[in-house]
Amino acid sequence: MKHLRLLVLLHLFTIPLSTLGVQPNSADSSTPASTAPPVSSVTEPLSLSASPENGMLEYRPPPTEYARAKAYSNARYRHFFINNLYAFLVLLALLRWRIAPWLRNLAERVSARRPVQLLIFAPAILLMIGVLGLPSDIWDHWLERGFGLSAQTWASWSSDWITNQVVTLIVGTLLVGLLYAVIRHSPRRWWFYFWLSSIPLFLAAFFLKPLVVDPLFYTFRPLAGAHPALVHEIQKVAIRGRIEIPPERMFIMNASSKTTEMDAYVTGFGASKRVVVWDTMIRRATMPETLFVFGHEMGHYVLLHIPKEIACDDAIVLVLLFVGYRLTLSMLARWKTQWGIRDLGDWASFPMLFLLISLLAFLATPAFNAVSRHFEHEADRYGLEVIHGIVPDANQVAVGYFEKSGEVNLSDPDPNWFIKTWFYDHPTRPERVHFAATYNPWAQGEEPRYVK
């Protein structure tokens, strides 16, 4: 579900378009440690009878892993705030040095036609922002490699970074054109019309992502060819959840080329809807654990979390845009001459808008995370319910998966409330383990909430 929030924010330019690529789903399941065995084969059979040997109630990684997880988590938290500060300083520098007015003047000298100006100005300013942000990107990848969390070489990472920039230039140029067309059409209500017009673009992006964007970063093969038994079991879970996903919509992804993280997900909608299982999941997880993860992801669709989260996030986005509109009036009145901006409809105002909305979105991070955590918790509940009766000892299977993935992912074993608020769009690992271990309405003779 993390992809939903990031895609909703796309039209605000508050995050890099690299998030369109397949990435880990939560702060609680970041890329795992190098202690994981290499994934050299994904054809080993999965055992349906495998389950944790002892009943666990709380998340307790071994002392060595606890120390490594805390060290990595603390470093990642520092990276987050430092990288955001750096990004804001980059945009301020662009304003102070009047880079955007220079690019605007260049575009206007080339042509008086706005579409031509757009094709000159937007790619140039977006590429400049991307290149100036490269130190942060390198620092983050260096951190993951330093902790042994990334299986991706620098050459492969560089190739992905270039691909991300190409996607950014294409999609970003379209969005910049839309933004300024709306501003020039309605200088006082652009914030509402831009928000409204961006919704169908987001839906189109969500539909096309598994078909166009994901294959730029990973290879997808039919799951039925390599693991027919897994497809058979997944279909059992899908049928119980009253969702139809034919075998030709199930794929295996070569995640091991870049990470050792375990994951599976459902993505797209309509003709693009599909199940994707990472090869690392097949290699490291048992079949019951894989079915639980699939049940969790399926829950987002069955419980309509996707449209609900889109609605909640877009409501927050609308507020951010309105506040941004009000603040732009004050900023232009005070600094437009100093920054070389004629008015809000001037191409040169883009760094100011980017800075302002990025800052507001950063401050709204806890709100976005709170929405996501609620839906992720309910998806955990659904996952437990939908595999109940299909997977023996479903609660301990889920606990075992969270324990196993938490240790290899170096998940923070005891995040405080501030860390949870700012970094967790999923429940924390201790919360997920405790809930998986204790949620058992059947034992009390109660009806489960979602899967009867």
C-alpha cells in the first residue's frame, strides 16, 4: 500500500519518481541483511506443513541482531531528516541563484509557444533537481550496502537511477504542463482544479505501473511454470476471499537481483491486476508464510483499501494544496523580485512551488502514515482470517514470518512513538508480532470480522 501514497503524491512533485519502481512496502520491512543465504535457485519445493516450532507472543530478535537492527534503524532515521533538509536547501539555492528565471528566459528566446517552452524548461529543471539530489541517493545506497542490506551492484544501481530520471522527465514534464495550464487558467482556484485533474492521471499511473514501469526494473515470469503447487494454494486463498485471479495473472519477480527481502503483492486493477511473488520469498519463506503474505495483500483489494486510502490521502493532499496556495501569495509578495519571478503563472515559480508543497507534505508525513497504518493493520487481520483453516496454526505461521523477516530485514525492535509517527506506514514489528500471536476470535466463539 505504500505505493498508493507515493503515487498520490506524484502530482505534487514531493517525492522522486523512482518510487514508481518496485520498492519495499514499509519502514518495518526494509531491505534485509546480508546474513540471508544467496538466492541461487527458486525451484525448491515449498512445504505446506512447515510452521514455527514454539509459540511466540512478542518480537525478540537475538542480541546480535538487535544491536545491528538498532544501528541500522538509527542511521536510516538520520538519513531521512538530513536528506529532506538537503533537498530543501537545494531548492532554496535554485531560488537564490535564480536558476529557474535563467531557464525560463532561455525557453522564451527559443520560442514564444508555451508547449515548446515547456519541453525546454521542465526537463531541464527536473533533471537539475535530480542531479543535485544524487548525493542523497548515493548516501542511502551506501548505507544499505554498508549494512549488507542491498544485493545490487553500483553499476546496476546507476542504471536504475538513470531509468528513474528518464521516467521523471517524461511524467514530470506532463505534470508541470498541467500545473501551469491550470494556474494560468484560474490563478485563484488552481489548487482545486489541479488536484481534481490529477486524480485520473494517478489512476492511469496505477493501472500502467505493473505493465510499463515495473518491468523497467525487474523481470517477471509466469508463476505457474516454476511453482504450480504454489499457484494452486494461492487460488485456494483467493477463492476463500471471493476474489478471482487466474493463473496467467500470477508472476514471479527476480527481486534477488537487487535485494534479499521477502515479499509478495497484488497490484494494478482491471486488466492490469496481478499477483507478484518475489523469488526471495519463495526461497526463504515456507508456503504457509507465503500464503499469509498473499492473504494480507489480497485484503487490501477485498476490503477496498485502495480506493479508501486514495480518498483519505487525496483529502490530505487537497488541504496541502490549499495551504500552499495561501502561502504562495505571501511568498510572492515578499520575494518575487529577489527570485526573478513575474507571477505564479511564470515558469520560474516552479522551484518555489516545489519547495513549498514538499515542505508541507513533509510536515504531513505523520498523517499519511497514520492512514496507512490503519489499513495495514486491518490487512494483517484479514490475512490471518483468510488462511484460517487452510494453513495449520495460522497465527504462529504469521508470527514466524514476522520474526524471520524482521531479523533479516533489521527491523527496529523497539521504535518509540516519535519514530513510529514519522517513519512507520505499517504497524511496528513488535505490534504486528503481538497481534498475530493473540488474534483468535475462533477460540472465544466469536465471529471473525471479515472472512466468515
